[in-house]
Amino acid sequence: MKSFRFCFLMLTIAILASPALSDLVLSKVDRRVENAGPEKESLVLLAFPEQQAKNMAYLMATPHEGKGKVKNPVVALPVEAANPKDMPAALTFYSVSLPKGLAEGDSFTFDVLAVFTHALRPIPEQITQADIQLVLYQDSAHYLSPYAVKVQSLSVKLPDSRIESYTKLENTKIHGSEIKYGPYENLPSFSYSPIAVHFESNLPFAVAQELVREIEISHWGNVQVTEHYKLIHGGAQSKGEFSRLDFLARPNVRGASAFRYLVANLPPRAHSVYYRDEIGNISTSHLRGDSKKTELLIEPRYPMFGGWRTAFTIGYGLPLQDFLYESDGKRFLNITFSSPMVELVIDALIVKVVLPEGSSDISVAASFPVEQWQETKISHLDIDGRPVVVLKKTNVVPQHNQFFQVYYHFSQLSMLREPLMLISGFFFFFVACIVYMHADISISKSSASYLAKQQWEEVQAVIQQVQNIISRCLTTHDNLEASLRDLSRTGNIQACKAARKAADGLLKELSKELKPLLTFLQSSPSAAQVLPKVEELVAKERELQEKVMVKHSTVVDGYEKKLGARDIENRVALQQQKLTALRQEVDDLLEFIDEI
Amino acid sequence: MAAPETSTAAVPTLYTNNTLRNAFGGVLSFFILLLIGVMAFSIRLFSVIKYESVIHEFDPYFNYRVTQFLAKNGIYEFWNWFDDRTWYPLGRVIGGTVYPGLTLTAGTIWWLLNSLNIPLSVETVCVFTAPIFSAFASWATYLLTKEVKGTGAGLTAAALLAMVPSYISRSVAGSYDNEAVAIFALIFTFYLYIKTLNTGSLFYATLNSISYFYMVCSWGGYTFIINLIPMHVLLCIVTGRFSSRLYIAYAPLVVLGTLLAALVPVVGFNAVMTSEHFASFLVFIIIHVVAFVYYIKGILSPKMFKVAVTLVVSVGLAVCCAVIAVLIALVASSPTKGWSGRSLSLLDPTYASKYIPIIASVSEHQPPTWPSYFMDINVLAFLVPAGIIACFLPLSDASSFVVLYIATSVYFSGVMVRLMLVLAPAACITSGIALSQAFDVFTGSIKFQLSGASSNTEVDAAETSSSTAESQTDAVKTEKPEETAKNRPSRKSKKKEREHGEKPSTKAKAEKKRLLALPLESSVISLLLLVLLGAFYVVHCVWAAAEAYSAPSIVLTSRSHDGLHVFDDFREAYAWLRHNTDVDDKVASWWDYGYQTTAMANRTVIVDNNTWNNTHIATVGTAMSSPERAAWEIFHSLDVKYVLVVFGGLVGYPSDDINKFLWMVRIGGGVFPHIKEPDYLRDGQYRIDSQATPTMLNCLMYKLSYYRFVETDGKGFDRVRQTEIGKKYFKLTHFEEAFTTHHWMVRIYKLKPPKNRIRGKTKKSKSKTSSTTSSPKRGGTKKKNPWQ
């Protein structure tokens, strides 16, 4: 195997980077490759034991930059899973392609970053509230490699200086919270020297067993992100009593292994943030925002002890212009892939991008392999549903929180679809109402009730007319009264007489008009109910008319005979009383008929 | 605005003006009604704005859960739903024991919205069902009152009902309970009955039966309808108001309504077999006899009729006696006389406290106090008598119904505070009538005085047309342009009218009856006072809606100097149970928290708020009042894994389990006589301090509530009872603390597994417990401990 002819000069630093990441082991390897063989080589194999390969969430190789340089955006070297022949089956291999082939004697330095999840095992597996949480980390002090290794060392950085135990080999040093193995020189290929570090770790072991992110784009100006978390504390299981008293009194001692809150770094200008679960709003959260980011601090309903679970949803809106761009006639959404929560390991992440109804030509660009398929979602007032791009990835770590792009075509006109639909819907509703109000939709035009109804309507119209005539009569009476008052003021008898004449004519006309209406009412059977009242009304009115006339003549006579005002008043007083009473009766009758 | 101008100027256009006036009136009342609906809806949203869109209290959670099931599984699954998450190990047939009206309504709304692609969650629909239906209820009130006393009274009553606190308390957003839709159904059924009575139309009679069916679906309170309407029919017959309209209003309702009611599984044959329904059948027979008599009277000569009467009366009396004897025998043969416990406690207010502590223990089944009348119906209480008087002027079929309605509901509300809800619509209707009549009288007399005065003093050419113009403008409720000249006096009166007539219903009719006219000053002052009264009512209602009745009771808040504190302990506990216990674990708690536990925590409970099985509840009550070991045995026999208690001593939450504890003792003691109430009382006083009895200090409830409580402040000071607790330091032997919420309001304990017991101790206590728990053991092997 030609690879074996490689000779390596390597410096390995494996960091247990628990300070930053709970259930994570970040292994950073710095290696210098030297070709010792005669042939040109462009592939380098990396080997991981089965246990680690299973837990590996992220692997990246970058060419090494010298110290002190400004970090350019490093171009990652392509890494592929490899399956070389004649290698032990228990190892999983990845091959790194070097930018250019290495000739004999050439060397190249690059960094490999691998992130492992669930690599720390809590021992003991069950602890009480008062216990501290101890975890075990296992690795090899010698760098496992298909190549011979010239120089190598390993340092393990721990979150806390409290170390229960660790494997002591030659050349083992301990500095505070860092354990250093090596340097070892001239190791043969596949050399393996297991180590185990048992140490205290009270960092939150927040694991999202499932996270569904739904990103919904609305071209009216909003990107709505909804994230459904199913969270578990992945550390040592808690056992025995949970005492709130102890937890409240000494939270750092009695509850050291629990975590109380999580922090999410949302994009700037995030708005309408909510935090709830299936039984309602969770009131324990804080939101701080500035122009760079929005920080959301959320507390689950209860402190999370080992093995405890919870589920919740956070949601927020983002301004569209920050995330949606246009290029070559296509729009694309550019948004981060993973959860905004810091220090969170996600076992299964499903990202759903809901595009507006009518989008087409959808494609996704992500910097790492994801499973993807399409669905449709029917939301507010949709007809054929919105296209949904679903991306699924297991074992997601914060390193995956990179931007990804969804490209699609969307016509601006499609935006008007729903408003137009609403407008036309209401329009047709009103038209239908109008048609209903104006159309006669009786089934049987000859049925008794229908005819009766029609007759009744006619009767009502006639009664209405009768009422009008009566009220005009009353107006005439008022005119007469007014003329009398004028008379008392001015003494102009002629004017008063003229008024009388006009009133007489008018009243005659009105009584003529009244006749046919009354005969109609008498003939109509459905008017039988109202008829007596109407007739009474007419009779009373006539009586009133006569009385008014009599009064008028009396007064005018009195003036002609130049009687005193008091005298006339005395004469009219009795009549006046009757008049008022009659007038009252007529008014009452009018009102009564009005109510029918 | 051409039309009103012509109305005053030209006489020939009077006809069109009149129709226009009616049209304007119609449009205006339509918009007023719309606004009343909007107000009824929005006044109930305080809970959503102040708290959140969440289901409230206890029963709504069950309804919510049923609705979720309905939305998920469909109607057929719903009818056949056997719920094994509650009343463990008995279970409950939900489809057959629940009033499905509310659930079906919300389910239908949800389905409709979703089929229109408006994806609202079931929860949202449930939260807003009650406010929507209260808008419907106020419209139904308008219709009913309009049938009784005209549009003005209708609008006033609708506006009053839209914000009556008693109804708000049961229908704020989130209060997803049967009453929310049932009050609408109740009023609407009454409206259709009155409408049928006024028109004699069979169409409305059929609608009435259907509406009654909806009411039966919605609420057990339908028995109120089926007793009130027969009472009214009987009243009409007795006062000689029998007519064919009355027959049409009543007979189809009984026949169709009973048939339809029997279709509802929860009612079933009860619709013909329980005493609650007997009145309707009795009156049904009577009305037929009366109708027959009237018919005979019509076809026979007076002399023949007399003969027939004597014949029929003698035979009829015999038959009646026989029937009544049979009925009485039937009724007397059943122990409760065929009445359900709740109905019986209505007839005899002391019944429940004597025989059924479980009914008496519910606070809403207690008789109300006087302040609660003022709180719940406020100024309506003063207006009701005036409304009753107005109903007698003149007394019609419809207004006699209103009088009967208010009289009976006042009685029922006096028995049970919960039935204040039935009183509220009646009070609103009568007060609406009273207010509207008062406004009529006052505005009428103001107008009369003004026009009378003007005609005496002013001699003006303009005066000529004033009275005509007045008679038109009086009834016009539209904003007439005041520029129209020549009707100054009427304009004045209109202005007055608008000033005082804030109630949209002051349809001023030209009531110029001399006798009714009051002096100008007094009527203006009275109007002002009435408006003040109305304003007071509005202020009170808004306050009640915002402050008193909008709390969801699962989230508590308290205001202190450093801001608002939220006590979300209930949901904290339920969420903990939901996520951190096994899906099939059984949780025991007092029945109050059963519905919430099944709905929010999705865990099986032993008893819940349905309270259909007194023995089961008594078992839990006994366990709570027993010493630890006996309690453990009872719980273990019920396969209980967790015990949940509510404890308010730390933060001062008064309705906790210690305060409810006496009811547990009473209910438990009612079935298992070895639990005796006096054992828990010291000199007749219930106390938990050092004077408390040893039984009290050793019972499970005490221990679970106060476990390690003393360590919080060193003294163990209970803020609810305002005292130091009696027994401070003790250990739990059979239970362990599993979870306690942030403010200690909910404490969850886990039963220790049986193997942890010490052998020697078992022997000793065995003899003791077997003697004390001998009576419950009669029930079967339930309390047998397999480990003994």
C-alpha cells in the first residue's frame, strides 16, 4: 500500500471543548503531511474508530494558516468518506484531497476539525439532586492513523479543574484543567493507546431530540420562523426526590447539574417573538435587542434535570429584505440552517421552507449534504397550496449553522391572488343578497298565505295613503288656526277668509281622494282587522274638521261684529276644549294605525 | 339629504318620506345591533389582552379536550368515545354522558374554517366561541324583547345583555363552557316561542322545536325551558287567554321537542321518564282538554254545552284522578322521586347540604349573597321592578311570559349562584323594557311641553307646519339635517332626545297623552338621572369584564411595588407531568384538578370534575384524610403512581386543597364511615395550627401540603390560614417528593414502591388499619394489599 510510505509529522491537539459545548467533543487536529514515498500523492486518509465515527457530526479540513496572519476566509478542503481496501473493518475512513499533489519530500499542513456528539458518558448514570455530574471521555493517546507518525501529542481540555481520574501514561502532565499526553515520537501506523478521563461537568447537556424549523416567506414583507423543540437533558439521569426547597435555597449545589435557561441569538430586527408550548404561553423569557443581534433568553417551565424532557415552540418574524435577494430573475432566500440556540445539539433537524403559493423552479444550495424532498402546505386562503422544501439532517451541531439558499421563481402578480379572491367573494355575497332581496322566491304563487301576504301589502300601502291624507287635513286645520292667530294680531279679516276658502277647497279635494281608498279597504278581506280603526279615524277627523270650521266661523264672525277679544275667547273656549280632545284622539289613532 | 328636506317642505311627498323614515330606522337599528354585537364580542376580549389566548378554569379544559378529539377523529368516533384516561379504572363513556352542543358547535366552526383554508387551531376556535355566541345572544335578546315591547325596548335590552357582568363571567374569551352557547339557545328558544305565540305560524313552531333541541344538546339547563313554557301556557289558560296561537306554540314544541331531545344520548329516555319533564306532559294534556272544550263550545248550543260540561267534568275528573294516582305511585317508587340531585336542590335548597355533599361542595352551587346580585346584575336589580310594571301596561301573552320568566329565575338564582346566569337575560329584558318606557314617557312629555309652550307663546308663521313636521321627525331616528327650516321646536326636542337618548332605543313616539305628560324640569332631570344610571352600569360592566372576570385562573398574577408577578405554577406542574412521567401513569388528586390533568398533562386521573361516581370520589377523599400508610394502600390499590396536591400556604393562594379539605372528609365520610368529620375539628373549628387534632396533623393531605414547609422560613407560617402550622418536622415514609413548582402551589409526590416497607412495621399497623378500614373493605377487594 503506497500510503504507508507516507511519513507524517503531526501535532495533534484534541480538545474536549466542553466549555462551549455540552454534549460535544470538539477535536481539532493540526497535521503536517510529508510525502516520504516516491510517488505523487494527493489524497490523505483520516481514520476514526467505529465508536467515534458513529458520533461524528461534523468534519472539516482546512489548510493551515500561519499564526498571526489575518484569517482569510479559509477554503475547506474537500472531505469524502473513503473505503480503501486492506484496512481494518473497525475503522471508518475519510479522505482529504490536498490542493496539489505532494511530491516526495514535500510537506503540507492542514487542520482537521471534527465534532462528536454524545461522546461523553455520564458515570454514574443516575445521580440525585445534590450530586455533581461526572462524565467519562475515552480516546486514544496515540493518534490513530494508517500512516506512521513522527511526533504527536494530545491535550485534553476540561471545563473544570476537578478531575475524578484519568489514565496515566508516560509523559502525562496536568495543568489546571488541561491534561497533556506526549509528545510521542515515531509511532507506527495504527498505534492505539486508550485513555479515559473521568471529570466533573455541570454544563447544560441540552439535546434537542427533534427540532422542526418552519420558515415561511411572505412577499408582503415578512419571513416567519417557527421552531418546535423537543428537548431533553442528556446528562446523568436524576433519581430520588426533587426538592424545590433545596433547589431554591442553593441552586448551585442542589441542582448543579440542571440547566435553567437557554439563550437564542436571533437575527437583528427580529420581531413578534413568542415562546409557548401546547398549553399556552410561557412567561419566563427575556428579549434584548440591538442592531447586531436579538438575544432571547428562555427558561423552560421547570429547571431541567438529567433525563427530564420538555417541549416548546419559539417563533419570530424577520424583515423580508434582510433575507430575500434576487439574482438572474430568480429570487433566493439566504438564511441560517440550524437553530439559533447556543450550546444545543440536535439529533434530528427538519427545516421546512414554505414558499409563497405559485413559486416554481425550486432548488436548494447547502454547504453540506442534507436529505431533501418537497411537500405542499395549505395555509390561509390557498387554493393549490404552497410549495414546501423539506431538508432533513441528523446530528446537527452549531458548526452547521451556516447559511443556505433556496432559489425559486415567483411572479409579483401572484401576490394579488388572495386579496382579489376576497374582494370577489364579498362582491358575490353582496350581489347574492341583493338578488335575494329583490327576487320573489315563493314556491307557490297561488297559495293562500302568499296571496294574503300580497293583499296585506296592498292594504298597508292604502292605509299609508289614508294616513297621509289625514295628516294633510290636520295640516290644513293648523293653517286655519294660524290664520286665526294672524287675525287676532293684524285684524285682517279678508286674509283670514281667503285662508278659509283655500282650506275648504283643499279639504274637499282630500275627502274626494279618501273615498276610493276607503272603498278599497272595505272590499279587501285582509283589511278587516284595521278597518274599524281607519273608519273611526276618518270619522273623528271629519268631526274635527267640522269643529274647526265652526270655531273659525265663530271667531271671524266675532271680529266682523267687532266684539272684544275676550268675548270671542269666551265663545270659543268650549269649542277649543273639544278640539284639543279630538285632536288628541286623532293623533292616538294615527299612531295606533302606524304601529300596525 | 334631499328626502328629509322635502319632508318638511312639501306635503305630497309624505308617503315616500314615511317609507324612507322606516328604512332609515331599519338601517339605523341594523347598525346599532351590529355595534352591540361588536361590543359584546370585544368586551370579552380583556382576558386575551391582559393574559393570553388560553382556555380558562376547569370544565372548559374538558370541553376543549373533547373538541380536540372531535376535530381529530370525527363525529362517529366521538359518539363512541370511551375515555380511559379518566375515572380510572372505570373509565367514562364521553359520547353518551356529555352535552354535545358546545363541542359540536366549535367543531363545526373549526371544520368550516379549515375547509375554507383558514387554518385556525382548535384552541383558537374554542377560545373565541363564547364571545361570538354572546353577540348572538344579544341579538336574540333584541328579537325577543322586540316581540314583547317593540324595537326600542329590544335595542335597550340587547345593549344591556351585551355587557351584563353575570353573563360576561361565563363567556369571556377562553371560558369555553356549555353556558356560553346555552344562553344564546335559551333566549332564542324563548324568542321563537313568543314569535309563534304572536303569529301562530307553524313554521316558527318548528323552528322553536329545533332551537329547543339545540338547547338540549348544549346544557342541562334546558329543563328550565321545558318547565317555564308549560307554566306560561297554564297561566294563559287560567287567565282565559287560550287561543289557537297558544296551541300552535305549545303542542308542536312538546311533541317534536321531546322526540328531538330523546335523540341526545345524554338525555335519551330521561326526556320522558324523569320528573323534570312531567310538567310539560301534564300541560300538554290540559291544553288538549281545553282546546277540545273550546271546540265543543263552538259546535254546541249553550244549553247542550252545559250538559256536556257536567258529563265531561265528571268523567274527566275520574280519569285524571286515576292518571295522577298512577303517576304519583310511579314517582314515589323511585328513591329520589324521579328528580336528579341538582334539580331537587333547586326545589329544596337544603337538600344538597343534607344528602349530597358533592353537590354542596361546589362553590357555584351555593346560594348567592346579596353583594353578588349587585356585582352580577348591578343597576338592573333596581330597574327590574319597573320593567315588571311596564309589562303589565298592557299585559299581553308575550309580556306575561317575561313576567313569569323573571319571577322564576329570581327564585332559582336565589338557590344557586350559578343560575344567576339564567336571571341575567330576564333582568336585561325587563330592564330594557323599563328603560325604554321611561325614556318614552320623559322624552314624550318634554316634547309635549315644548311644543305646547311654543304654540302658546310664539306666534310665528313657521309654527304652522311645526306640528306636522314634528309628527314626522319624532319617530325619525336618523340624523336629519338641522338646517331644514321651520321646525325649530321639534328640533329642540330632537336635540334633547339626542342628548339624553344615548341608549339607541329611545324611539320617541309622539305620546302626547295629557295624563302622562310630566313637568318639563322633572322629566329633564329624570332623564339625566337615567342616563347617569346607565353610565354607572357601563362603567361597572367594563370594570367587571376587565378586572373581576377575565382571569383565566390557571395563571395568577399579583401586583406589587416591583411590578407584576406571574404565578404559572399549575401549567408548570402539568407540563412536568406531561413530559417527565410515563404515558400510562395514574395521577391522583382532588377532583377539581381532574379535567386539567387529563387535558394539560395528558395523564390518567382517578376522579375528575364530572363527579358522576360519588363512591370513587369518596375513595380519594378517604385516602387524602387517612394517615400516610392507609392512604398509600388505597392509592396503591388504584394503581396510582403520583399524587398531586395544591398548596397555597407559601404565596397565599386561598383556594388550595387544605381549604377544601373538609369537603374531602365529608364526602369520604359519607361513604366510608370510619372517616369522621369531628376527628378533624377542634371544638367545631377547622384548624391546622398546634391546636389541631392529631388526626388532622397525621392525615395525608396535611403531610403532603406541609412537607418540609417549615424549612422555608424556619417557622412554617401559612399565609392563607395566617397561622403557624401545627406539626413542623416530619418525614414521609410512603411517598417521596417528585416535583414542586416554583411557588409551591402544586406539589407532586410519587408513591414509593412497596418493597421499601419495613416488615416489622407492617405487622403492627396491619391490625390497626384493618380495624379502621373495615367498612371500605366491604366494597370488595379494592383495598386489599397484595403485599400483605
